[in-house]
Amino acid sequence: MNEAFTEKIRDSLISHLDIDDNTLARMTDDTIIFNTGDDRPNLGLDSIDSLELVTMIFELFGYEVPAEDVKKLYSVNAIAAYLNEHGINE
């Protein structure tokens, strides 16, 4: 995967979702970013944050994520893969 593209997604997530330093210290590109309701470690972001994520993707890439696809956007790498599948790989 294109590292510059992944870095752009990571940096945008950090700024758009106001991820604090403590959370950032635990974050990798494979870290689950939303609370999934199970015991898997995650950053604990909520449904409001998922709306921010969808808005961020639209602003950055001009792609409108369908509501049914939001759950596919669970990590930086998952977001990059999803966007690649839809022809976006800036």
C-alpha cells in the first residue's frame, strides 16, 4: 500500500478527530479506532467520530461513504484499503 496515502489518512484522522497524545501513543495503522462493543482493544471513538470520519473522507477525497460501509472503516489500513477498492489512492 502507498505509504504517503496511508500517512495522509493517519494525519487527517488525528487532526479531524482531535486524537490526544495518550491515544496517539497507542495507535498503529492497524489499531481499531471505534469502540466495537466487544473486548478488542480500540481507541474508543464513538458514532459522532464516525460521522466526522465520513465527512473527512468526503472533504479530502470527494468520496461519499454509504452508511452501510462505515463499519468497514475500522483502522487506518482498513480505510486506505477501502478507498483503494473504490479507486482512490492519492
